[in-house]
Amino acid sequence: MRKVVNLGSDPVAPAAEGPIADWWVTHCRPGRGETAGFPRWTARQAQEQRWAGFPAAGQEAVDTASGRWVKTREKWIEARVPGDVHLDLLRAGIIPEPMEGRNFADLEWVEQEEWWYLCSFNLAAEEVKLARAGGAELVFEGIDTEARIWLNGQPLGRVANMFRTFRFLVTDKLKTGENTLAVQVSAGLEGVHDKSLRRLARSWNQEDLRRLWLRRAQFGFGWDWAPRLASCGIWRPVRLELLEPIVLRNVHVQEVLPPGPLPADRPVPATVYLEAEVDSTLPGFTDVLVTASWTLLAKPGMPGSSESSAAGRPGAGDGDGDGNGDGSGRSQVFRRRLFPGRNRLGIRMQLPQVWPWWPRPLGTPFLYELKLTVTMPQAAGDGEATSGSATILDEVRLRYGFRRIELWQTPRPMVMPDTDEEVQGGPADEATTFTFFVNGVPVFAQGGNWVPADCLPARVTPEKYRFLLERAVDAGCNMLRVWGGGIYEHPIFYDLCDELGVLVWQEFMFACGYYPDFDAEFRAEVEAEAEEVVRRLRHHPCIAVWAGNNEIATMAWGHWKHGRPVDPEATVSHGSEGLPGLPAADVRSYPGQRLFEEVLAGVCARLDPGRPYLASSPMSLPGVEPDNPWQGDTHSWYPRVDYEKDYGRDPGGFCSEFGSIGPADVETLCQAVPALRLLAGQRPPADLAYGELLSRVPELREHVHPSEDAMVRRRLLAHFFGPGVRAALLDGKAGDKGTGETELRVAGEALDRLALADWVRLGQLMQAEVLRYAFGHYRRRLWDCSGSLMWMWDDAWPETGWTPVDYYGRPKALFFVLRRLFQPVSLVWRKVRRRGGGGTYDRVDWFELYGVNLLRRPVRGRLRYGWWGFHDREPQLVEETVEIAPLSSRRLGDPVTPPADPVQAAAGAVYAELDMGLGSDINSGIGIGTGMDDEIGAGAGGQPRWGLQAREFAVPWGELQLPAAPEIRPVVHNDRVGMVSDSFAWDVKVDGLPALWGAGINGPARLPYDDHFDLFPGRVHWVVPVKVLERAGGRGHDLKGTAINRLVRTVQEMLAGGRS
């Protein structure tokens, strides 16, 4: 069996055997390594001459004029592999933390340098002998980005792709004793400095067009939500593999499951086809035994359990098996004959019982371990070969989930969701669904877009991966879209998604730009990258779909549509005739399209034919605008101000990208911008005026992107200001002469006077309300719409951004709102407005209530709904028993009309709750229940159950007549602690809870409490179980809740003053 010598410690997946090498790093001017050849240093010399600190004794570490580290080739610092040059420099005290302030802006010199990594490792004589017999391969799982590699002074080659694993045959280059490995690495910019950018110049992201020639994380050169911080280094593990004469490679599993919907509560039969490549260096043919064993890693009802059980009893094989199993029915042995060189192995197995893998919330994500072993049989006394005393030559283990994935795009009615009117002569010939089916059952996908969890991807730890993914599961997510401008994530990401029942929309790493597919060498590199990525990830059941890129087809279509040439060297005229359809020649004429429609599509069809592939995202049917809302998936980026109108009219069948900005927590901003605390002095930074901080702390601007800050401002003004200015904002005429210029200026100044804590609270409320409404709209339209993925789930950088959980792991208000909404059963109100009438905010004529059930069983319960005044202790709610069919959305009850009196309409809300009888005494239908194994909200991990509630206002926030000071107090009842109020309390935040469990990634991934909820008069909202609170050192009667009512009233008064 192969022996692995690890030349670095992988913090995500620590190696179990082999020595760990000490690495050192230094740098030189670009191009020096090309002429200097192999460096003269050994690791021992590097250690003796290492950089002594910051600054070094008797020497300056940083050139005071340039701010750069002194270019002294004789000075080395310790390095970590896997890692990043920035992180090595940070640990050595040579650079400051890149995520703080605007430090990143002073670190661009790092990407302009070339860096030398050096390590030595020792091999025993028997290890060298083993290498000579079977071969040895030096494996780099990832080098960022361009590198040249030497072993013992002999060149191994040049590589230039961050995403690929590179293997070098080093059998004759190893020696007994000390071996020296040297790697010259750079960010890759020097290698493409002479590449032409003319044909790529119309790309959307213009930060640095050289990125389009580089196979590396595209966001590293700057995006709207991340700074320019181009990573560089050996970012994935390095190892030496000492091989046997027979080596297993590229194992592939395909299964055939019964047709139609599969049961979630019992196993099913499966036909399994195993494929693998087997390399043999033995002379002549060789007879071997191949053993395939399946082990169940999760028992029924225990997803992720480490206990193993048999995977059913495999039956007869394909006729080639010799029947010499181990007697347990878990494994099967096959005889195969190998010839020198590469052999292709094929095995067919019948498994009478396998538990299917299911995504949340349809069932348990059952996983199996496949162990494929090649042995050399020993001759028995009668001359027969047996496996009992066989010598293991090689073994491969991988986890697998049995499931069938399909993507259905079938006709659906072309009906506008806000008016129920049929569309005639729309932008497409027909509307189609976009629904994923797993094991024959439709899945409503809900979740977010995943970007690298750090601007320096090598820094993401296993703890952070698990934290972010388990927090996504805690919120109810069941799909994440790995965005095409980042990285193919670490294996632990996909392993965790397998375990947690989270589907992954996997894009290839191309985004918002035109790529040089006219270059044959570039095309070949992309094809090699794609082949490796597909082989590496195809055994993960979580992968739902491959997508070629992010928004490139949409970008090209936009250029065509407006008559702008995409490619100045193209021979096709790009006129606008024929819109909304375009001539076929035009559709195939932008740089990069050959990659997405031919190269990547071909790789997926050849290596993973059972999984859907999309050329781009968004993508409609051929010949139709890619972001057409009636077909395919859509990216719903509306003006983003009048969210009720924009999202309420969205007819999309699957919204794979949309979002809303929300400020980061005050503690996050202070952590990212230490100057805030310095400015505040003895005062809490949260009390300082937001506008003053922006003007006096320029570093804050780096973490509050101007466009994102403006978006928050526009929405706050639009929803709190008067109708005239609001209409001007929504029409894009704000600030024009005669359209509220003075009022806007005064209102903007008023917002700037808000304390930082108040700005954050209002901004997070805005984000939560916008996305609550949008997600509710998409869920209500179940199966006309089959998915909604927000931009984005995680942050690469601490900022005012799009996520429900910020860079440091602190939850925003949005997180708690989504956790309540994303339950398998939910209530959603639809606002119905009369058409016309002038003004964007027309009067709500009535509300319609919908019940959504994403489970495979019907749900019954007691429904209460109606209009609830903010001060009414006993509202007149309608009560009735309802049933919601499996996997359906349906109207519940009768329409509710708001009061005709505008004052009354501004002093109440439409309300609904559903008591399904699960748990004890949860009549409010909201908050945490005590039934840890209840199906509703319990999920695969057994987190506490959440109830059902829905609320909508009838007027804009600026017109709400909220109670100024609702009296909120804690309630302790049996095993739960709740909050209750004497009048309506909006967005109640419970003080002190986060401190009990720790903040950010130091706290639990699954938060055991609720926060940022509404309280109606006399209605208890259960917040946290008593035992959970007491174990953390808290007491129920000490909890205090603060509503946002008073802050909203203050803003209303401030803005009203601006109008006077």
C-alpha cells in the first residue's frame, strides 16, 4: 500500500502519518529566480539566517520610503504550508493584519514580488528503496498561482493554476537522508504582463483585466464587497507518495435507483457501477483481487453518526466475482487481470438495500463509506488464489450518498404574481419551471451564495467551515451556490454539506468577464482544470448542478442588446435587429463562450453525465435573454428601493442571486477599524454619530462601501420620508430640481446624526424586512418558483454587506428572521394593491394568507388570523382548522381588509399564527418549543422547534403609528423563558444573550435562543429553554428586551422636522 510523507500540516485535514517538514520563505525581485536558477540555500542555512523579528536587531525590517519589506535575499522567515505569504509575514510581525483598517492598501507590493519556499525532509534507505520499486510522486494540491519547483537541485517543472493538483514523478530524484525542496511562487501577474487585453476590455469587473488570463480566485483583485488582496503561496497540502507497483486512481461511482419518488423511511435496492483506473508497473500481466466494501456511516434517524452498520447485503456481482466475500454481506471480491500501464476497471454490484441520501427537509442525509482495495492473492494449497492472506497493494476510501438528481424545466403559466393577470407577448415564447428533484421528489431550494470565507482562503480553518455551515443549517438553508469568482472549496466544505443535507450549486471559476478562449494553451489549461475538479467532486451527493460561470452570458447579451461590440476582433456584426431574440451567429461570438458551451459542457457530459450542467448563471432556454425571468434561473437585481413592488412582481422560477445590504455589528466595525475606539476615547463608539465617524475615520470607508452605504440610505429615506420624496427616490429623480432636493439634504443630515448603534439597528432592520418579504414571495409561489438563494451567505471581509452572519461570525437581525421563515412549514401574507392610483405606495386593498408546506406529509393545525391593532389586548381574530397538503402552497382563510381609516391602518398590522399541536402550550406559534424531536423545525440535527407566525403592515414605515414605549418584560413558564409586551413591539432585541454563549466563531454554530422578533399585545414569544439559559449562567427574570419602536419614532420626528 502507498506510503504518504506529509510535507506540511493541513489545518483542515491533518495528516495521520509521515514527518512534517519545516518550511521557510523569502522573496526577491520579479525575474530574479528565472536567471538565478536553483537557490543555493539549505533549510538549515535558512533557519540560521532567518529574519529575527520586526524590526530585526540592528536592522530595519521595512523601508521607510516605500513601506516594503527590505529585499534581502539572505533573510528568511518561518512559513506554514498550507498557507499564504501574507500570513507568514503577519506572524513574523512584518505586516499588520490585512483585514483591519485600510492595511490591505499598503500590501499590494506582496503580489508584485516572487517568493521562495524552502524545506528539507529526510528519507530512510528503505523508503528510497520502496520508491525505486513502485515509483514516487510529489503532490502539490494547490499552489497560488505561478510556480517553479526544484527537488534536490533538479527542476521539476512550472505550474500556473491555483485550482489544480500537480503530480511530479520524482522516483530518480530522491536520496537517502536530507532532501531539499524549493518552490518559487508568485501571484502570476508577471507571467501575463505581455498578454493582450483588447478583446477582453468590455468585461464588467474592471479592477484588473489581467485576472482574466490567470487561473486563480478572481475576486482577489477587488470586487464591490472585497478589497484587492491577491493571495499568494502554497495554499493546499504538499506530500510525497511512495507507491506500490499497482496504483488505484480516479474512482467513480454511479448508481441506478428505482424510478419515481423514493421513500424516506426505508431502504431501497440499487445497482451500482464502479469505475477506476489502475496503473501497473509490473512486467507482463498480473492477476489481482479487487474488493469493494460498503459501510453505512449514519443509522436511520441518526444523520452523521459515527456508528457503522452494514449497508444491506450485497448480492451477486456481474458474474466476475468469485464469491469469496468476508461472510458478512458487506463486501464483494472480484478477480481482474492487469497489464502494464493504465488499466480501466469496471465493476457492477447489486445492493438489495441502501438508504438514500436526502437534502433538508425531505429526509436524512445517509452516507456510506466505499473501500476499494486491490490485493495480490497468495496461492492456496490447491493452487487457488485466496484473499484471506492477500497483500494489499493499494486502497481508496471515499464517502458516498445514494441519490438521484434531476433538473426539470417544464411549461408553467405566464401569470404576473402581483395581479394574477396572464402575460401576452412576453419576453419568451413560454414560461418554464426550474425545479430540482432528488430521488423523484421536488426540492424548494433556499439558502445563499457562498464566497471564500476569507480574502486569504488559506486562513479558513475547519472550525470556521463547520461554524458557517452549521449556522446555515440552523437557519434552515438547504442549498448554497459556490460563486464563480471565488475558489473550489476545500474538501471539508463538501464533506460537511454531505453530512448536513445541504445541496451545492457548483460553478466553475469564471465571473463577470470575457475569457481568452481564442488562446489554445488557455483552453487546454481550463479543460485540465475542469477534468480534475469534476473527478474530485463528483462523488459528493451534495453537488446538485454544475454551472459554467457567473453572469457572463448576461453581460454579453447586455452588450449585444445595446448595440455595443463585445469583441473588437469578431467578424460578426452585433446589431440589435431581431431583439429580444438574436441571430445565432451573434449568440456565439463573445470571448469565453467556447469554454462554457463546449469545453466545460463536454467535460461534465463525459465524466459526470448524471448531473445537470448550465453554461452560465443566470441562464434561460437557447435564443432567449439569459436573465429572462420566465425561464431558467434569474439574478433579481432591481432598483432595490421599492422592494415590495420589485419582488412582488418578480415571476422568476428560481432566483439564484438577489440581496439586500445590512450594516455589520458595532463590535465587528470596531474590531475591523481600531481607530473607532481611539476616536471614542472614554465614550462607547456605539454612541458616536455615524456621519461624524465617516468623516473623521477614513478607514471606516473601506469597510462601508460607498455604493452599499448609499443603498442603505436610499432605502431608509424611501421608507421613512414623505410620499413626494419617496416617489422621487423610487423614480431615480432624487435630488433633481423641484423633486425634494432640500428635504433630502436635511433628511440625510438627520440620518448622519444618528448614533452608530442606531444606524446599525435601523440598517439591519431594513435588510431583514426586505429579505423576509422577498423570500416569502418566492416561497408563496411554490413550484412556479422552486428556489431562492440570497447574495450572500458568508463574508470574505468585515464590512457593511449582504450576509446574515458577518466576517467574524456575529449574526445580524436577518439571521433570526430567516430562521423563523425558513422552517419547513410557514405562513406568508400577500399584499394586493389596486392598479394605478398614483404613487408607488398605493393603498393595500386586501391581504391574502398562504400556508407553505415543504414536508412530504400533510400538516394540520388551528389557524388564527386577522387585523391586530397595536394596542389591542383582545383582537378579533378568525379561528379555523386548516390542512396544508404535502409539498404545496395554498390560500388559507378569507382575505383581510385593512381599516378604511388611515389612522387605524397605520396603527396595526395583519397577523396570523398556526398552532399545529406540536410540543406543549405553544399557542403563540412562535419561539422555541420543548420538543427536541418534533419534525417541524427539529431538522436533522435536533435543534429546538420553531413555531409559525406572519405579519405585514399596510402603510410605509414612515407612516406607522407605533407605540412609543411598549412595556416588555420576561416570562418564565415551566421549562421556557419568553418575552411579553403590553403593546406592539417591533424587532425586539434581547440584551445580554450573545455574551452567554460567546460571540462569533467562539460561540455555538447553532444558537439556542431567538432574537429580533415582534411582540403583539399580551402574546408571549418563547426565547430560550430554562435549562439552556441556566447552563450558560443566565437567569430568565434578568432578560431585558428592547424594541425598535422608539428609534423609529425618533427618525420619523427627525425627518418630519426636515420637511417643516
